[in-house]
Amino acid sequence: MARAPRKVTSSVFLHSAFDSRIKCRYLFFTLAIPEFLRLVKTAYEANGGIDGQREAVRTATGVRIRRRMVEDLRAGAILPPIVLGMIASKQQVAREDWDDASLQELLGKVSPQLSIIDGIQRTTALRESSDGFISAPIRVELWLAPSTENLIYRMLVLNTGQIPWNLRRQLEVVHRALIAEIQNNLGDSAKIYKTDDDKRRTEAAEFQANDVIEMYLAYKLRKPHVDKESVLSDQFSKLDLVEAVSHQSSLAGFIEALKLLASLDKVFSRAAASVAAKNKFSNGRHIFDKVSACTGFMAAYAQLVMGKVGMDRDEAQQKRRAAQAKANCAAIIASLKKESAAAVYAFLALDTLAEVSEKKAGALSIGEQERELFLSAFRLLFEEGENLHSMEPAWRSQ
């Protein structure tokens, strides 16, 4: 029998507002510390309830700072609000008449869905302290977002009021919700494995969650180079991404592109391995084993559909371009499905791909060179479709 939601009695509702820019509802309230700790217990024990969230600092300095924080609280200090987030229903986001009773009802149900967006270290201090100030309240911001896209924008810009210095951290804040939403929309067309799943890609249309995030970045930035460490210090990439995530349809477009990639991956994987082949592309599945191919595919699709950065197409143009890309990709898939495994292998021209990918050109690293290679190749595939009788010209198109 399902357990009835636990009634929360220690919350005091203070304020609510609707952010019309990102369609999110903001709730501000106080909560007794014991009740707050019970509310966020699940999220805290999962490092904030979000993949990639920073863990509590365990250094001597971190412990000393938290000890001082507790002493300050006992002396009457007021901590900055701890920020929580959750994906909510349209009805919850739209609701305007919040009060103590409606807030208590919400908090009695949402504990497993909450993420600690900002406040892991403060929460750690509260958990590690004695009960000398157990009756003190904590101020809490709770952001109710209708979708992951809205929450990403909230994390990137509005939480700090400026471009965040740590882009990777801000993206990982919504990593779990983002992957869940993508997997839900993909259905059976592809599988996404998280780190905790302890599984690796062994079949076509199987992807690691971290690689999917990187593909998502490539799609949004419309660039194949998504070195997540370098992105942190690249202000232009940050601005490009912030602009991209403000478009509400971007996640839907990415999912459609990922479905295309998965379908192509499946048909490419029919290519029989060559006994004589001793290179890194000895069979068709090896192409999308490489994240460089995946990001090249996503950047090529995004550039074709949305235009290159700074040259945005209007909505009507994007629809036409997306239809063109899908039709051309579908034509190749349909053609290869009729062929034997050996014929698919011949079509892929894997020996040429291996040869081209191993050539050093210019100042680019091998990884950067590969991404450019796949960007150019898949751009040609999207443009030519059934007119492409072999992938050899695609691999040599750079």
C-alpha cells in the first residue's frame, strides 16, 4: 500500500513569483532545520541529487569553515538561502495562490524529486552540527520548472545574474534530469548508460550519458569541438550556449537528431568486419564508438538546420532544412538495409576513413582533426543523401 505523503508543519511561506522569461515558478519560504534536512536527505546523499554536483569539501579548511558557519548560526547569523530545484507540472508552475497550506502539501510529496542546486556545503554544515540551534529556521528558494530546458537557462544565467565561470558544473547540475528526459523521448530507439550502470557500449545505438551531454553541447554550439575543460575558459562558447538554451525547441531538435544518429548507427553496424583490417575502424559500429563522430554528426546537423553561429535561419527555413536532412539520411538507411553486410562494409569505405583520420594536418590535434573530418563528412551526407553511393567522398571532403 502506498504511503501517504508526510505532512510538513514547520514551513512558513514568504513569497512566490512567476519568471515569464523562463516560465518558472519561484517559491521562497523558511523551514526548520530538522525538517529541511529530512526534505533534502535523498538529494544530499546522491551528491545533491544531480550527476556531477560538487561533493561536500572534506579538507581541513572546509571542515573549519563549516564549523565556523555553525558557530555563527548559534550566534544569530542568517545564511544565504539554499536553492532547490525540481521539474514540476504545468499546474504547479502556473499556480499563483500559494500559502502555508499549499506549500506544506507540495513539500510533503516532492522529496525524491528535489535537487540541491546551490548549498551543498551549507547543508553539510547543518548535518554535521550538534542540535544547539535545532529550532533555527533556514531560508529556502525552490524553483519549479516545467522542463529541463527552462532549468538549464536558470542555472546558466539567472542563478548568479551573470555568465557562470564554471560552465561544466552548471550543466552537470541538470545532467540527471536532462538524460532522463532524453531517454524518455528516445523510447526504444537508443539506450543511454549512466556511470552507475557500469555498462559500456557493445551494440549500436548504445551511448554513455557523458557522451550524450557532449553531443548535446555540440548540437547547441553548432561546433564539433566540445572539450569540456576548454569550454570553461571560452567566453564565446559560453555566450553561444546561453543563447542556444534560450530556445525552447532545442531539446526536441536534438532528440530528433539523436534518433537519426541511432538509426544510422544501427545500419552502419551491419558492416561485416574485415579479417584483414587492423585499423581502428574495422567494422561499421566503430564509427560511432568515437565521440568525435557523434559530435561531428550533431554539429553538421545543427549547422544545416539552424545555420552556422551568427547566421541563424528562421523557423520556416529550419523546418525545411530538418526535413531535408531527415529525408536524405532516411534514403541512405533504406538503401543500406537492402544490402548485404559485405555491401554495407564496401559502402562505408572504412579503410579510407582510417587512412584519412591518421593523417596529421596543420596545428590541430588528432582529436580536433577527427571532429572536423566527421563534421565535413556528415554535412555531405545530409546534403547528398541517396546520391552518395559511397562514404569515400565524404571522408575525403574536408
